[in-house]
Amino acid sequence: MKRIGLGLILLTATAHAVDGVAIEVDPSVELMSTIFRLAGNPEYNKFASRSAYSKRVAEHFGPHRDHAVIAKAKALRQARGVSYDAVMSLAVHLKYEGGRFVPRVPFDPRPPLLEKRWTIEDAETFVKLVNDFAKVAEFDAFWKANGPFYAAAVASMEKKIAAHDVLGWYEAYFGIKADGTARVLLGLLNGPGNYGVSFRSDATSPMEATPVIGVYQFDTEGNAVIGDDVIPMLVHEIGHAFVNPFVDRHADLLLPAARRIYPHRAKVMRQQAYATPIVMVYESIVRACTVRYITQNQGVARGGALAKHDAQRGFTWTAKLAALLERYEAGRQAYKTLDDFTPQLTEFFEYRSKKIAAAPLVISISPTNGATDVDPGTKALTIRFDQPMLDGSWSVIQSADAFPDVTGQVHYDRKLEVLTIPIRLQPDTRYRFFLNSATATGFKSKGGVPLAPVEVTFRTRK
């Protein structure tokens, strides 16, 4: 299978290519991560992103945290939800040349893949502030001083993915040639955050897949360490370059069911910044493709573990969707491309929409899910559902965090809509557990339809 060409990519001292994929540390990614880190965005301040490098960032740029660009970043997050992938989306629409950050294409007319949380006016204003910040904070000097660190990170990633032909797999799987280029960008301040962002200069030009892979492991000398778990992340993020255009081509068939499913998963989806039904479909198919890749290349157990992980994040259908894709694989004489399999995918989502409509929902939890000042004297955990539940059946799954001591009999009320669990709590303690899981589905409606897994967390006050 022919590899994607690299003719449009400007390779720097911090970039290499493996199997047609450029691996880079990108100055726009690093500066945007720095700005939103200083602005306090939690996704850019993960504990796992702490390193000798992040300390150098804090020492160099911290004295400038009162700059207008930091205030603007805070305001954009508050007013328009500019966070997570929206930050990286703007980053991959910029290039660094001559000591300045400039748009790769004008923002007006709007680039087709610029995240919609950016208005044209906000993007143009923000880039001006970015350049002033870069000048005042001497970004160029910092960038050049950390060149060896960046090069070592690229080399680490290069070794890890050299044996994997992810692009070739997707081209064969979808039955089409990729119509663009690919750049894997390392986010050295992003911790475990990975973002499947891409760039296209206009609606008819080839797409450049630019997944940003977060780095969250560092050795004793402070160098980035790329672990084995990067492969599923890489497969996932590059998959968006194929899946998103596929879903866009067939949105009229796939979206009606997705719109019916989304309200039942809205909370957990929005917690992950999946804000619309179509994004949920992107993620659904990408996750199923990733399960198939990992199953084929690393075994059934690894693929199954991924599907269970997805189920805990609201994608309870990943395993079944991956199983459907096995039928596609077995029937490639009839299905030359994944586009030919669209009717089966449409039928799958239609079936799920009918199934999920009958699923129970958690209306409320006491103590409140996510609360940070729970009275340690609380004597009961109560869970209210939107419909009668199957009596005598529940699955409360412990995690690595603390779990309340159960002090009495678990029971439903007469209507079978409110479950009460007598508990004893400790002060200043974080509790975390799940209602149902991918394999434990004790919480069911009276009609036998299981509750989608719900993560519950709260902390007691001192």
C-alpha cells in the first residue's frame, strides 16, 4: 500500500518520519499548551504532565502570567468552552516562521477544520496576543534552548512506532488512499491528553492529520519516555483522519439515530468534550476500529480490554460495533470499501437507539456526584432512577480509591425507583466507584435493560 507523501511537510531539527508519518515537536503546540496551562485549564495541568521540562516552562514563562493572552484564554474558556481539543485545533492552524506565529491560511473565510468554539474574530485576536506574549516572554530563546530535549522525545517516539504501519492499515481497511499528509505531534505539557485534530486549507484540499499525543512519562534525567500504550492512542487519533470524512459523507444516514442516542449519553460525552451527536459517532467508529487493529496486532485480550475501557466512558456499544466490523472484514469481496458497508452501520446505530431509549437513567445521587465538601457524617447513599428497577439486582464496583463502608441492607423503595445503601464515611477522603461496568450489569430496568456504567466520585470535608 502506498504511503502518504511528505512533500507538504516542513521538517525541522525536531522532526523525523516513520512509514510516511512525520513525528514532531511543534512550537505552536508547545506555546498554546503553555498559555492554557498558565490560564489554569485543568486538562493542561494534569499531575502526570509534571516534569523537569514543565518546571523549566514555569520558571521561564511564569513571570508573564499576567499577560493579556492569559486573561483572554481564561475568558474564552469561560464564555465559549475553549479547552481540550479546541486549544490544539488552533495550534495546528498556525506555523512558526521568522520568530512569529502566523495562520497557515487566513481565518476568513473560516478554515473547514478549525474547531467551532473559535470564532474568526477570537482566533485573529488571540494570535495577535500570542505573538506579543511570545516576544515579551522570549519564546524563541526557550524553544532553541530546549532543542536537544525535543529531539530526544521525537527519537523515543520514532523507536516505538517504527514497527507499526498504522496508515497502511487504515488505507487497506477503508479501501481508499489517504488524501493528505500525516504529522504526529508530541504534546510535552499535555500529560495523558490526546487530541485528534487535523488541518485542511479549504473544503477541497487534502487533509493533514495532525494528532497531538500527550507525553506523561519521563526518565530520571527528565527525558520523555514513550510507553507501549502509545500505539492504541496513535491508532485512535490517526483513525480520525479516515473516520471523520467517512461519517461526514454518510451523515444523513448515521445522524438520525445518533441524535436519539446522544441525550442518554450527553453528560458523560460532554465530560470528555464530545459535544455533539456527530462527534459521538466519530468516536464510536474510531474506537471500534482501534479495537480491531489492536485485536489483530496485539491479541484478543488487549482488544477486549480497550472495549471495556470504552464502555466505562459511555461507549457501551464498542465491543458490539467491533464485532460488526469483523463481518465487514470477512466480507471484503462484497464490501470493497467501508462506504459499501454503510447500510449495516446505519442499521447498527438504529438498533442501538431503540435499545438505549428503554435503558434506565440515574436522575440524582446523594451525596451529589462530584461534590467536594460532603459531610462525613452522612449515613446513606441514595440513587434515584427514572423508572422502576429490577429488585434485588445491582452492581456497585469498587475502584482503586476508597469505598464507603456498607453498614446495613441495600434496598429499593416501594416504587423500585430509589436505591438506598447505608454507609459510613471517613473525613477528608475521596471516594470513587461505578454503578455497573462493561461486564457487571446488575442495575437493570424492570424490563431487564441494563444501566449504562456511571462513575461516581465525591470527597468528604475535614
